[in-house]
Amino acid sequence: MPSICLTADGVVLKRKVCVTPILMFCLTNHSRDTQAHLCYLHRVLAQDSDEYILNGSMPAYIDNTEAVPIGQYGCSNAGQMRRLYRKGLALRYGKAMQLIAGMHFNYSICQQLFRYYAEVLGREFNQAFIDERYMNLVRHIRKYAWLTAYLFGHSPAVDRSFFHGRVHQLEVFDDDTLYLPYATSLRMSDIGYQNKTGHLVTANTLAQYVDDLKTAVLTPSKAYEKLGLKDAKGNYQQINTNVLQIENEYYTPARPKQLMVSGEAPVKALAERGIAYVELRTLDINCFERTGISQMQLDFLELFMLFCLFTDAPEFDEAAETEAKSNMAKTACCGRDPKLTLTNNGKSTSIPAWGSEILQAMRPIAEIMDSEKHRPHYVSIIERQIDVVNNPSLTPSARIMANLRGEVTGHPMTYHRFITELSRQQMKISRDLGLTYAEKAKVARDAQLSLEKEKFLLKKSQGICFADYLAGYFAQLEEL
């Protein structure tokens, strides 16, 4: 099935077939419009016969992981490269990994606020200042990413078929479900995508980040060389045999990003034009919300991003990186364990103590935000999350486990049954809401624009063989 791209007013939807359900990327505009856009996109998808979106981060029953198809992105060089990248991921990490899903929260600060901030600090307002503050934001996210996994982790369990005989350390919940008793987000644990090479990409300055990421993409990996660049038939099975195939393979809680032109390497865009926004990548899909995320989460994340931007973050050395990764791993697997300890600058602490400290530090920003609103609610969001860090039973992951144990309905259920029944109910709501005449016309226009864009990309690819296209892509990195 070819990829579908609907574009209108900054809203983009792409989908590709993965087993029976589909794995999608739903991109929305400004946060004020996010829920409306997501609702619209779900209503568009709901019109597809009796298909439904599996509204969870971890997959339900998988009959045969090898049958999971790789995404199709068209016949242009750009589309072929994207497909080859996904083939490489399947080769390196396994096909089942491509059924894990999450929410990415992209955040940018308006130029006016940055200009005012520079004036307050007595600094010159320029792109260098913007880059410095965004990298400060990235470092803080790395340090505090565990908090988002605790508060918004929705993946404490998974269907047994996900492993298909592979070794794991999960416990048996029932005949079909595996779990960890205190897990918050198995997606963010080592079960999910994790770079295996140990290559460190620092976040102290944008220049360092670009150089480290470029080096990872250009450095050969013995482990991936053993897998082979091409298969027995001589067809590419990964883009290259380097530490990272491309920049997107670097898995981290947050990425600095810049808008790119077609065929441009992300590090080249960053090096030449600086940072435009930061992508937060630690969010599970909220299975209790039809759109996968609640308005409360969006509002909290705005507070969190502002806090991370405006609070000075010291430089990260290798020890700090290791500490941050350890805290995330512990929280993902054992975050609801009252005996769990994390490490903050080498000192032992607990989630209630450290979480409350961070949230209290966010309160002044919440108070400012409330002073500008007709219906203040940001402080109440902070207070609610303080309750959650002090009471693990209030976490979404605990709520999911309560459903599986039958504490909600009176009937225990497998993870597969829980997530599929909930997803079908939510899809029915979207289907029943339907589309207005104007929305149907918009979908038709967007589909036509997508076909025209595909023709443009195919025409652009004419006369350039795929090998030359790949060489041209990596030449951008070598020239930096």
C-alpha cells in the first residue's frame, strides 16, 4: 500500500501498513489547535471501513513478526531512502520494534520572547543565543526525562507475542501478557529502541552536537558490518553499516531540530541555520484519550519545556549522561516501586522528593501563565502532578494495571483484549462523529495535492541513480 500524505495548513498525516493495524505519523500545528487537528485526523482515518487505530504504545498480538511489512514511501529517491532506512532498522533491531509507537512533542519559542529574554540577560539577540538556550533545554530534558516517563508512561505491559521466543526479563501476568510489577513505560526501557553502540552525542553546544552526530553517521560499526550492506541477492538491506544509518537513528529523549528542504541532511540544516524547535520524544500514547494525548498533558508539557528553557542547565559530561540514562531506565521499569531510588548529581533521592522539587520549581511559570488566562488552570495542573509523584497508584500505568487485574470492570483481561477493545470503542466514536461536507472536500483536495507532490518527487529523481543519491546525501555531512 503506498504512503498517503494529506497536507493542509501545516497538518500532515502519513500512514503505512503494519500487519493488520497501521502505524501512523500524525503531525499537528500550534498546541492550541492540536486536539482539534488530532480529532480531525482520527475522524478521517475512521472512515476506512472497519479498520481501527491501536491506541497504545506497545503492540497487541503479533501473529508473525517476520510478516510485518516495511513502510512504503513511493518510488522517488527520497522515498526509497526512507524505506531502506526502515529496512535497516528491522535488520538491526528486529521487525517487531516497528510496531512500538509514541508521541513526539515539538516545541518552539516565538522570536519576540527570545528577544525579550536576551534583553533581560543583557545578551545580544541572535541565532547563537537561540541555539544556546535551546541546547540548555535539551540538556534539562535529558536530565528530567524520567519525570515524563513516570507521569505519562502508559506501557507497563505487553503481549507475549512481541518477543516470539526472544530472551527477556519480564514477568508473567497471564497466559498472554508480560509485565513488570512497577513499570511505567516499557517503551522507554531497553525493550524499546535503544542505540547499541554506546556512541555519545553531547548536548553542551550545537557545534558539539552536530559534530558528534555527524561522526556517528560516518563511523563504521563492526557489528553492523557483519549484518551486511546488501542481502544475498545483492539488494540493499540497510543504508550503510555505520554506527547510525542517518541522524534519525539516534534515540534520545530530545532532539534539536531545524526545518529541512527535500534531500537535506538534518545536521547540515542545524549547522547552517541553527535550531528552530526541540522535539520531546519520551511520551507514550495515552490509551485513555481518543487522540492519544490529553489537553492537560499538552499544557503540562508547555510548562515543562519553558522551565527547561529558562532554568540554567550545567554542561553534561559522560558521567551526567550515564546518570540520566540510568534514571530513565529505572523509572521506565520500576517507577512505581516505593523503594526505588534515583541519582541526582551523584546523590541518592526518590521520585516523590525529586519530582516534587522539580514541580514546585515549575510553579512560578504556572502562576505567570495563569495570570494571562481567563480560566487559570496551570497551577492546578502542577498540584495534580505533585499528587501523582507522591502516590504511584494515580499514575496512568497503575490505571492500566488496575484494568488488567479487573479492578475497574470486575473482570481481569489480557493486555491484548484491553487495548484492542478500548481502541475499537474509541475508533467507533470517531467514525460516528464523521466528517462534514467541507472536511470531505478538504480530504479530497489534500489527496490530490499529495499525488501531485509524489509526481514532483519522481520527476526530481529522474536521471539520478539511487546510489548517487545516497552518496550526495552523505557528502553533505563530509563537507561540514
